[in-house]
Amino acid sequence: MARRIDALIVGAGFAGLYALHKMREIGVVAHAFEMADDVGGVWYWNRYPGARCDVESVQYSYSFSDDLQQEWDWTERFAQQPEILAYLNHVADRFDLRRSISFGTGIVSAAFDDETQLWHVRDDKGEEYIARYCVMASGSLSASRLPDLPGIEDFDGPVFHTGAWPEDAPEFADQNVAVIGTGSSGIQAIPQIAKSAEHLYVFQRTPNFVIPARNQPLAAETLAKYKAEYPVLRARAKQVGTLYDFSETPAFEVSAEEREAEYQHRWDQGGVNFVHAFNDIMTDLEANQTAADFVHARIRGAVDDPVVAEQLCPKDYPLGAKRICVGTDYYETYNRSNVTLVDLQESPITQVSAGAIETRDVTIPIDMIVCATGYDALTGALARIDIRGRGGVSLTDKWAAGPRNYLGLMCVDFPNMFFITGPGSPSVLVNMVVGIEQHVDWIADCIIHLEASGATSMVPTAAAESKWVQRVNDEASKTLFPKASSWYLGANIPGKPHVFMPFVGGIGRYRAICDQVAADGYSGFEISQGD
Ligand code: N01
């Protein structure tokens, strides 16, 4: 017999855990389903060497409980994966969440019953559940993607994806290792693997801009200061996401020397703060070029071989239009005698054989392949579930030409199904934890409203949805973001429609819009009352 749940939550990462806690807090019977054997979401799976967050640990953490933020001691400026995973385990224990999570259980389908206005959900063990609400906390960057390389099935060594890294870490010593991909994951893994591999070959299709992390242990006084100032810092983070030093000055309003000094200052500080040196870097191509030129000069200064340095300089897209990367000793790693950069733009991969990767010009003996090839971002995890709304309409069909929803939160024909940090919301463009808390709090208020008014379902109107989709597009087109073939646009997935998915207007504006919608009695939504 199908088990009845008020709110069914898919995923037990940052989003699923907080959603579960919040649902309990508002008195809703909730249960979460998690494919992995434990909590953590992407931080469970991304155990690759060097994995760490590029948002400062004191900010990449929950704000919903002051006791939690006071009792947890971060040890580094940018936390490593094991520390973030330990934190999420602590949260799960501290708030007694595990008893409401089914681990090792994937949700495979969810179908809305038009008559009962309830969701019928099935897991991969064939169990069925009936839920009033579905909260999709399945992750924005969780559907990992292996590259379609000819002959890869014939390779006789191990093939790993950074986003599905085995718990028993592979040994790189005496191995010729290939890393394919130079996004955030590859950039973190490459310097670590280089330290022990016999030889590391980095297969680069597109170079990325890599800003030094300047990671360091978090001094006790710094941590204490953060904790003391949390009320102010968290309130500000609700408006801006991560607390960067956002400049209000356009790049050409200062002299070339001042610009250079500002870039140098931020480069020395480390981290994504670099991108906010001037307020028009993401809107004005010429301003952007000044930042790109600065990074190119740093690359040329760091890499001994001038040919390799040029291959590492991104020149085909604006800085920041692909997710900026933050690394440690990334460029310097190419000065090691056991590291070779293979530029796939000059010589693409033609074949993988049992013990080698062949490019157009060379055959490279390889023992192990590490794919740092990214994700089917924002929609991939949802597409793996057969989701059918009113009248049996499938979410995959509805989104065939690109994701459509209202506020990034809900879709026409999919009543009572909430998406967390999905397309159409600030999502991956802001501190994910801040985005998650905003979404979950809004959803909780919405459910309180629905329950109090005896409503059975809520769904956006077609007009509100269309207007929001247009707005997301319009906001993106004012920026340089669409000028790169990035996963923001779905460009990394063959056949995926090229639509800029996140809302670029910022978390503060987004929050105000969502709050206004709620204050207006959930304007843009149709709410159905029970019989
Ligand atoms: O994935 P990516 P990622 N042959 O898609 C290449 C977050 N994150 O896992 O650009 C050869 O960015 C592809 O090349 P190209 C963060 O938001 C955060 O690194 O398509 N190459 C690219 O170089 C990040 O942005 C953290 O030409 C192929 C790479 O693989 C997001 O996750 C850490 C290929 C994929 O880069 C995703 O990052 C890690 C092929 N067939 C991740 N297919 C931190 O917090 C793909 N590529 C620091």
C-alpha cells in the first residue's frame, strides 16, 4: 500500500536537509529520499582530490540556527569536501533528520492525480508514496556527465568522474593519468593528482580563468569575529548572496594604473571577489577585457613555457561568462616535468583504445582516466525522474525547448511541486546556501498559507509563467553571460536547448519579488480549494 506523506523531498544535500527540518518545524509530515547512502548531496559524491568550496566556509553554511553557526568551527578559509560533509552530517544528527530519510533510494517517477490533487511517487525499489507536496531538492549540479569519446568503452583502465568519486580513493603513483576537462573540478584536481602521478596529461578543450584561492587556516580570532558579527553578516548575505566587496565604479572611470592596482589587490586577496573589481565587468565587453588582460598577464608570468601559457589563456569568451574558477597552484602545475597540457582545440581526441588516448597528432599511453567533464546542469537531475503533471503532461516534454516556470519555483501543470535552486532562480549564480534557505522559507510560508486556507493545490498561471521566462531572458541579455558556450546555457549537453537558465538579477531583487508575490496573496498563482 502506498505510504502517505505530506511533503516528499527528493535529495538530502544542503537543500533537502534544510527542507526536511523546515517542514517539521511547520508541522508538516515530511520524508526525504536520497540516492546516496548518506547525507551530503554533491558534497557526498565530489570526493575527488582537491575538492573544496570556493565560497568562504563561514558564508557557505546555514544561517537558520544561531546555535548551529555558533557551535560549528570551520578550520579553513575555503572548506575542503570532508569538512563540508562532516558539517552536513553534524546538521543531520543535531536536528535528528536521519530518521526521516530513506538512503540508497532514488525517486524514479512522480505523477499528479487530477482527481485527488495528490502526487503518486515511486522509488527505484518499486515502493509507492502519495504526497500533497513534492519538494525537488535534487541539486543543480548533480547529474554528472561522462564524455562521449569514441572507443572509451574499450579502455581497460579505470574511468572516474569527479562528481561520482569512489570512497576508496584511487592511487595515482606509477600511473599515467588523463584528466579530461578544465572547469572548477578539473582545476582543483589537477595540481593534486600531479603531485603523485607518474605523468599527468591534461586534455583541455577550453581554457578557464583561474583566480588563486589563497586558502589558509582560519585563525581563531577571525572565526570569533565572524561569529560575533553573524547577525549583521547574514542579513546582508540575504541581499547579496556572498559578501564580496562589490565595486560601484565602472572600469574606465579610473586610470589604467588604478585599475591595475585594484586587480592586483584582489588577485592577492584571492577568490571570486576578483570579478567584482568594477561594476561593469559582467556588462561591458571592454571593461571585461581589462580584467581578462590582467589574468592573461598573470598566466604568462606563472607558466614557464610560453606556448603552454598561450594555450592556457582563455580568449574566446568574456571573463566570468563561464563560471570563474578558483584554484591553488593551478598554472604553476604546468611547470612540472610530469605534467603535459594537451590542447584539444589544436588536436582533438580521435579515439580511446585499451591503453591510450589518441588525438589527431599523437597517441598517449594512459592507465587511468579522470573525467572532470561536468554536469547536465539545473535540469539534468529532474530529467532523470519521469515527472508527469496535470493530464499526464511530462516535465521533459514541457521543457523540451528550455525550462519554463514561474519564479524558478513552480510550473504550470505541475501543482504543489516546488523546485529548489532550479532554472529561473538565482541558483548557481549566488551562494547556494543563501539561495536554498530563501527558497525553502518561501515554500514553507506558502504551504502554511495553503494549509490554513484549506487549499488543495497551487499552480502558476500560464501568463505569469511566460512573463517570468521572458524576464529571466531579458535580464540575462543585458549581461555578458550568454556570450560563452557554458553550462549556464546548456551548451555542454548535445541537443540541450541553448537557453540561459539562471536568474541574473541577484538574490536581493529576487527575494523582494518572491516576498511581494506572497504578500499579494500569491499573485500569478491559481489556488484550488478542496470540495
Ligand atoms: O564542470 P564544467 P565542473 N572532451 O562543466 C570539458 C561547480 N563546482 O565539474 O568548456 C573534452 O565547468 C569542458 O570543456 P568545454 C561550479 O559551479 C564548484 O568543473 O565544454 N573536454 C570543461 O572544461 C562549476 O562551474 C566547485 O569546452 C570536455 C570541463 O570538461 C560546476 O560545478 C568545484 C568534454 C567541464 O567543466 C561545474 O564544474 C567543482 C569532452 N567531450 C565544481 N566534455 C567549487 O566550489 C566536457 N569537457 C570550487
